Amino acid sequence: MRALRYPLIGTAVLLLVAPVPVRAGNRGIIGGQAVKVADVPWTVALASRERFGPVRSGQFCGGALVSRTTVVTAAHCLSREVLGVEMSEAKDLRVIVGRDDLRGGAGKEIALKDAWVNPAFNPETNGGDVAVLTLAEPVTDKAPIAMAKEGDAAYKPGTEAGVYGWGDMFGNGAYSPTLRGALVYVMEDGMCRQAYPGGPEGVYQPSTMLCAGLPRGGRDACQGDSGGPLVARGRLVGLVSWGSGCAQAGRPGVYTRVSAVAALVWAHSVDPAPGAAPPAAPPPAQPPVAPPVRPPAPSVAPSASPQVAPPAPGAGKRPGRRPRWA
Ligand code: 4AZ
């Protein structure tokens, strides 16, 4: 994307500079420590060996599993600028689940059945940076992560959040072969606006973005982490989207605000949103027709036909699900 000035490959997330006050016991993650994918199983890699080569499994972005068959990522990950070709020409796009080390073959590589890139994504402002990938087969052995909703306390400034990916570790193109994570803090919109009032990198829009980092910098996502998860209070609050460089003081990472796009995500997912009305039950199979056993003719005609089956519970009460790509 025009606004992103670094080649997109690799991983991110590391604290480079001064140690900031950290909670004892958290050091395993803070500052870009290795993270086990088993501990953050909804963290996935987007990969194309054809586009990015076989090293590191062809990883070029991150994503988050939000249901058995639905992955959310950044729209810009699927742009011509990143892929080098139109998405439709990138035939071997895969989602990799359960693989810590991209040099190995652990976990699973899953092909895509569908991909929806937000048509409202604006590469000038970076607004609307979200895409929905539908997996060709469901992930049954990894728990998806819940998307934060509007008003979620996890968006409160100062909230601790973890960001995960295989991107650039130092802002110099050194992409990590193994999954890493850093602890950052949700920042106040005022600070984010001040950092990005409108420039070549993008424009901070609080309704659809959030920013996170440390005031003095040192921990952040970077190239190659795009689309990956920012998680607070156990919920997916953001998707790595953009920023000015990586981990610089006064230049926090900017994330797609998940609560603002969750409805859009579910509208383009084959799985229902948790808590949504289940799809209407199919009509009950007709019972085999048995030869009628004629009761003795009543002396008075019954008032209603006993042959009419009761409606299935809930039938006719709920509208059907929207077609996926409507
Ligand atoms: C990128 O180019 C990118 N420091 C991702 C995250 C950030 C900057 C750039 C935030 O994918």
C-alpha cells in the first residue's frame, strides 16, 4: 500500500529500546519474545510460496481465526502492491495454523474457498483495512478468538494488549522464522490523532482504528505482521494495519478497530456470529406413509385434521441467513 514504506515481509513486534516498566512474569512475551502458537492458537499466517518463496513457508502477513472457517486479516495484505499480482492470480494463498516455526511443517496449511476484501478500504487514509478469508476446510482443533464489540472495556486507554506475528524484528527486513509477541498498551485517541493528523502514512480515524504501543516506543508490530491479531482481555481488538516505521517514540502502531468491522466480518462469513439466531431448522422429513388405519367413523366429525404436523420449533420466526456475498 502506498502509505507503507517498507517492504512487506516478515515479522514484527519487538521491543528494541529501553525497557519500560513491565510486570514481572510477563517478560516471556514483552519485547518480542518467542510465543508458542499453542498459547495463541487463533494466530495464523498468510502464505504464498509462489509469491514469496519457499523460505518461511511463504509467509507474508498474519491473521486471526474468528470461527472454524473464518479468518480476518488486513485488506492491504491482499492488494496488488503486496502480492505483486491481483489476488485472483495468486493461486496458492494459504492460511497456516498451528505452526510456530515457518521453516518446519507443523500444523496445517489450508487453502481458501473465498476471500472478501473490503471494497471500502482506502489506501490513502488506510481506513477500512479488513478482509475476510473463508477456509476450504474448517479448523476443528483450535479455538477461535472472540471479536470485541462496540464499547468493550478492552478499548480503554492503558489496557494491555498482545500483538503477535512473524514479521520484521528490527525494522530492517529481518523477518522472524518463529512466532513472536509483544505487549503494548491501547493509547488515547488524542495521542493517536496527534501522531497521525494526516500525512503520507495515513490518517488516524478513531471510529475505525485504534493505536497501541508505548509512549517511548520500543515495542510494536512491523512489516510482515499486518493483518495479525491485537488481543486485549482475551478479545480480538485490532488487526495490524499501519504506522510510521516501527516502534518509534510518538509513532504508535495503528490497528483496524475490530469492533467497527465485526458486523461486516460476520456478513461475509459462512459461520454465524456467536449468539446469533441459528439458521431455521430444515422441515422435518415426511414420515413414511403407512396405509391409513381407519378408525371407526366418529359419530361427530373432528374439528381439525390430525394429519397437520406442528410447525418445527422456531420455524418461520427467523429470517434465513443473508447470502454470503450479498
Ligand atoms: C506494514 O508495513 C506495517 N508499526 C505494519 C505495522 C506497522 C507499520 C507498517 C506499525 O505492514
